[in-house]
Amino acid sequence: MLAALAIGLVLTYRASGVINFAHCAVGAYIAFAFFTLRQDGDLVLPILGLPARIHLIGRPTVFTALLISIVLAAIVGLIIYTFVFRPLRTAPPLARIVASLGLLLYTQEMIRLRFGGGGSAIFSIGDLLPQGAVHILDVAVPMNRFVLAGVAVIASLLLGGIYRWTKFGLATRAAAENERSAVLAGLSPDRLAAVNWMIATVLSGIAVILIASVTKQLDVVSTSLLVVPALAAALLGGMSSFTIATIAGLSIGMLQAALLHFSTVSSAIPNWLPRAGIPETLPFVLILIAITLRGKALPSRGALEEKFSPSAPIALHPFRWTLIGAAVGITAMVTLDGAWRLALIVSMISAVIALSSVVLTGWVGQISLAQLAIAGVSAFMVARLSADANIPFPWSPLLAVAAAIGMGVLSGFPAVRVRGTTLAVATLGAATAIQAIAFNSEALTGGIAGTSTPQPHLFGVNLGIAALGDEYPRAAFGILVVVALALSTLAVSNLRRSPTGLRWLAVRSNERAAAASGIDVTNTKLLAFAVASALAGIGGALTAYELTALSPDVFIVFLALATLALTYLGGIARIAGAFIAGALASGGILTQLLGGNGSVGSKYQTAMSGVLLIVVAIAQPNGIAGGISALKTSLKSRSKASSNTRSNAHNEVAS
């Protein structure tokens, strides 16, 4: 059903210019609601503050449950467009991406909260599709696979006909091509977009329901990840063609099945290459092909460039504030109890990784979703170099950071030809490929069991986190993290003040103008990827020492999405934004303030972060740090105006 999911993505993009990363997660919610309704007769609501469940009927039939689920999907699509993406019609692409990431985080967390089971369930409901097999060249192919393909083809033909020959379809196409002319012609782009979002959400829900009815299980994480191959199919269709997207979706599905079979039976695949990860890299390859064929090194003359609105002010007195911050951090490490030390350590490591997004996305305008994956490469490299090659600290983390830089520059090559939302999709594909190949490789990660990281020592001093009783986490490790964050912050703030920082901002503002002024746009972008990857590598190395026992689950793709989203929430173009993102990270300062992991407050932390992301994307593109700065400026202006008023009044009295 990748084809049906790809069609939905094309619909939302044509209607409102949004690449909806939450598309499959919303479909997962509709599927969970359908199966729960079919089993218990309860309608599960996804909105915080409303009742979790409403009992409708004893136990509806399959048809009744499906009909109610379709109506529910249409209402959800209408709500999503009205309250999330309609206010962002004229917003920069980054704001729309962050809003979709906030919606993704919120939807995933609401599924876990409302349905339990960690967002995973196995259903015992009877088959929705016909059973049996069709024999083709002595190969038995389940009949339900042909039904799934037929549903996708019929949906494509129907939508193609609607958008080619009906008044609604022609109006949608007109509004997509020129919204202002459509308004002058008496059309309502908002109404058209809302209907398209409703149709897309219904398609997503039906697709996931049918997939789950075949597999008999549903998992929110794996289902949400279907957005990557679906985006690959939609991109191959130019985000506009239902027919090409359908053909591409069916082809990707068949190729993945063939690759999975080949990887299972072939003896030519080396042992270090994870067999299960080979089919998952296919979407990334197809994405690269699509953007290579369609992308250009520079925007064409007269083309609409995707603008980034967040301001990027120069940090004042960086050396002074870095010293003050480091002194406060070291003092906290030697005075606070273990729970607070650990929360601070988690927040500071997260802040280092968030700095990479500040540099790359905030200052250069390159929307990368692969930073946490690059941090993961560094983390596992530290573990392997320390444990297997016996390379001591600090050489093992330095080599790991070098590997992260290489991986980051490699993943940044698509930025030479694409930008904005398309680059976000490409780096998401890169992150998925890294997770599928590198993180599933037992040679690098140790597989499901993970791998252990030896404690760092320097001049005979144990800098590791491990300690007994109240001494955990060891204060020496906390001080090491403070020093790493301080040096990273100082380096980044100085880069922003340097000619390199000015070139980054010039490229972010207008690539053609930057090239005309003599700036090498390609090298400027790749340098930014290298610097950002170094920061992510430092964060990954610290993570390896902090966790001691690394697991691939620490660096899954959706945590990478959360990293960028939280950085945007803090302030994507401000160094202070990275610190706020670190404080908001799961297990960090905010979690400790809410009572620690497992408390009622931390239970809803991720869902509320998703809501806050959407609100900030709509109302405050400069993030929390930008809002605080704007408030301070406003208070100073009011104070100055009040002082001038009093001075004028005094002068009048005196005269």
C-alpha cells in the first residue's frame, strides 16, 4: 500500500505545499481506532483534554467500523489542516516541516497513551481481504497482495479522473498553480485544501488498516517509517503525478520484497552487512536518483526560493558568558545530587547535538534530519575503537568525530543540487539508510545486545560516568561534558562572527546572489555539513560514555526528528536555542523538574512538546529564545519611552 500512501502525500503537497512527515502516523491512529472500535465498540479520541474513549455500540460490524473510521479520518484531516497547516500557508518551509514533525511526535505519543502496549498491538479480528494464493511461475503469491495493489490503482485512476475532468479537480489544480489568480476567480484555496487533506487522511487510514489486516499486527514506529518509501515514490512522481507515484510505490514494494528474499537466501552477502537492512536502503537510493534528475546546483533566475525567517543574532561577549556558564556547570556537578547531575549531563549532551542543527539549519538553511544518525555513527565508533582496538581516550573520540565528519559530508552532497523540503526528505532517507545498514550491523553495534564502552581515563584520572551509590553519575564525567559543551559553544559563536559565518548567512538568504558575489556555494554548504557533523560527533561520543551500554534504539530516526524539532522550539538560529532544546530533551532538566522519568508530568512531556512545536511554528518562528529576546527588547523600549515621557513632563513643569 505504499502507492496509496504516496498518493496521499501528493494530495497534501499539491493542495498546500506541505510534505507531511506525520502522514503515516496519522494513518496508524486511524487503524488503531478502527480495530479498537471493531473489538470493543469504543471510539478512541486523540485530543488531550477530551475523554480518552467514547462507547458507541456493543460491537460494530466490519462495514460499520470501517464507515465510522472513514468519517473519523475525514474529521481528523480537516482538524489538522484547519488548526496546523492553514495558519502556515505563507510560512517558510522550515516552519511547515517543524509543524509536521510536531504533529508526528504528538500522534505517536497519543497512540502510546490511548492504546497502550508501547504503540504496538496484535489483532485477532477476522480477515478483511480474500485469502488464498495465485500461482505465478510456481511461486504462490497471496491473493490479498493483488487486492491491495488493485485498491491503490483504482484510487489513482479515480483521483486522476477527478483532478483532470471535474470542477473540483480543476479548481484544485488552479489554486495550486496560482493561488492569487484562483482567489480572483472566486475560488477558495482554503476550502479546496481542506477537502484534499480530508481525502489524503482517509487514504492513509484505509491503507494502514488494510496493511494491518494482512500482517495481523500494528506498530506505530514501523508504520510511521513507511513515510520514507512513500516519499520516495511521491518524489519520483514529482509530487504531482498520481499515476507515476502509484507505479513507483508498487515498484518499490516489489523491489523491497525481492531484495528481502535475495538477502535471505543469497550467500554472496558479506556477514558484516545486515540482511534485513538492504531493502530499507532502496528508498534512499531512489530519493537520490529523483533529486539528482530534478535538482539544480542553483535556483533558476526568477524561481521562488524557499526563505528562512528565523533571525541569527551575533552572541555578545561569548568568552565571558562561556566562562560563567562553565563555572556554573562545574559547581552544579560537585554540589547537586545524582538525579540532577544526570539530568544536567543529558541536557548538555543534547545541547551539543542541537548546536549542529543551529549551524546547519539555522545559519545555512540546510534542513537536515540526519544529525542524530551521524551522532550514532560516532558513538558506536568510540565504543568499537576503545573496546576492540584498545585506542585510549582522547584519541578514540577524536577518530570517531573524524568518521562523523566524513559521514556528514557524504550525506550533505544532495544539498549541492536540492534545498528546503526536498533536502529534508533526502537527509531523512540518509538517516533511514544509516539506521538500516550501520546500526543493524553486528560488526559495528553488536546487534540487539548492543555494545559496551570502556570508561575514559586521562593521566590516570577516571573520567567515566560509572560510580557506586550516590556517586553516580561521577562528577568528573559531568565536568568533562561541561568542558566539551563550553568549547563547542565558543567555537560556534566565533564561527558566527567570522567571514565563514557571513558566507553561511549569505547562502541562506539567496544562493544566486551569494554566488554572484564570489561565494563558492557548494564548498560553503559542505563546510557547514562538516562543522555540524563534528558537533554531532562530539555529542555522539559523549553519549557513548554516558550510556556505557549502547543500543541502536538510542539513535532511531524519529528521535532525530525530535532533535531538530526541539532545536526549532528553542530557537533554530540562536545558540541559546540549543541550550533550551537540551533542557527540553527527554531525561533532561525538564523531565527532572516534572518529577523524573515515570512521573505523570513526564508521561505527557512528548505529547505536549509536539503541541508546543506546532504553536511555536505558527506564532513564533524565532523559537523560545527569540521570544524571550523580543520580550526583553519590548520591555526596554517601553521603559525608554516611559522615561522619555517623564523627562518631557518634568521639562514642561520646569519651564
